[in-house]
Amino acid sequence: MFKLAATATFGFVILLAAGILFAGTPQKWSDLPEAVQKTILANGGSQETPVDKEGQQVEGQDLFEAQVRDKDGGTLDLQITANGKLIDVKTDDSTDSAKERMERSKQVLAGVKFSRPREITNPYLPLSSLKQDILAGKEGSDKVRIERTAKPEIRKTYTINNQTVESFCVEDREYVNGALAEVALDYFAQDDNGTVFYLGEDVDEYKDGKVVGHSGTWHYGRDTQSPGILFPAQPKVGDKFMPEDVSKEIHENDEVVSVAETVKTSAGTYANCVKVKEVLADGEIEYKYYAKGIGVVREVPDGGDVLLTSHTGSPAKPAK
């Protein structure tokens, strides 16, 4: 348990009352003032804590906002000036979260065009040429198997920037200790620059062969106005993006941490893989490795390791 102790200054109260709060700019940990880093660490945060630099100053100091978890798993926004002073702690309520997602959406979608959204040809995630991938391994003491299959016959349409965007569907079937645990239909689209967007998923959770829930289901335009970025067009170390930006329970912060990894699997050895660090909504950290011409070849959840065992490409391509 950690303790947050701060009293808002009069100047900051005036800013709040006037509504002068703007969407911030995401910051790398290494770029933060040392005093800000210390305050974040002293109040339950870590080097993985999302931090924005806000568009105004308080008492002549730049203002930073860091999101940390409280003891109950809720989100708290720490308002910290550049000299490390903690001037306010806000509860990240649904209204504030929705506004922040809207602002992020505007930034993400600025100038984005989708001429052939179903032709997903990103070198590290060429879903249009996928037939099926099989990944297998362990997560903790459980044996895990994932069957990832392209479903070009399934179509779902979204409206983005007044454009009608038809998505490409991929099905994930996850088996845990031999029993079907989840079936997810994921919907993706690629913009004209090559960025792969994540637009939603339909989830069926299974127990004893029966559907018992749909936790994790979401769609852009219905559950969130902020689309996810699954993979950047030209990944480089330090790139940060959010594949899911839906709610307190459904969000993910990703960062490219390497572009030169070698992954050995039973399906082959892949050089110069892109390694992506994922910080999940519950704070857990996972890693994914993407190989050029293939896609995901390794997934490393907490306490596990799941590797590609087979990859089958398909000559079938989505209809234009």
C-alpha cells in the first residue's frame, strides 16, 4: 500500500475552475525531469507509468500528469510540476477518461486515409497473406495453444473520419490444458501509410465446452471513439501506441523496445524481429515478437513463453 499526500495550490484550483486542461503529449521516462520521476516512484508508479506533458504551466513550472493504480486497482492521475511537486491527485472518472480518449483519437486519426483497408500488407504483420498460425507453450503451469486463422469471408464495417472502412477479420482460438477457453474475432484495417489499426473484437469465453461470457468484447464507434493501433507502419525503438483504448478495464500501452531480436522456434529461426512491450490494464507486462513476412512468432506473458509452431500462408486475398 502506498500513500498519496498533496494539497492543490490556489493557482491550480483556478486552472481547474476555468476548465483550462488540455490533452497532453506522451512522454518517455528518460525524457522526464528527475524530480518528476522521483515523485512518480514515491507514489506507487514505475518506469512503465504513462505520463503526459500538459499544455500549460503552474507556478512557472511545466505540468505533467502520470496515471498510477490505487490499492483497489483504480486509476489515479498525479498532477506533478517539473520541480517534482505533487499538486493534485484526481480520480480518473469515466467522463475524464472519455474526453482523454477523444483527444487521443483526434491525434491518432489526423489525416489518416483508408483506400484499401482490408489489404493488410505491413511487413511485420501481413495478415492478408495469412492462412493460419499455430502457437504453443506455457503460461505459468498451464499449457497454452493458440490457433490464429484468417477469416476473409467475415466482414464488419466501421466509419472513421467520415470514411467507410471495411475491416479484415482474424480468429484466435485459445486452448488451455487442451480445453477451449476463448474464441475471439478480431477486426483490423490498414491505412494508406501501412499502420495496422485495431477496430474491435467479439469474444466468446468457454467453460466445459459452453459459452459462459463475452468479457473483452468492444468495437470502435460503439464502445470507444479511440481506435487502437496494433502495429506502426515503420516501427522503431521508442515508438509508443495503444492497441486498445476503450475503458479502465480494456486498455493497453505498447512500446517498441528492439528491432533486432532473433527468435528460434520449431517453425524456423527469425532474425531482426521487432520486440514490443505490452503493459496491460491490470499492470501486467507481456512481450510480443514480430518477424518480417510472418507476424507474431513469440508471445511472452507473465510466467510463460508461447512460440510459433507452424505458419501457413494463403494465396487467397480479401476482396477489394
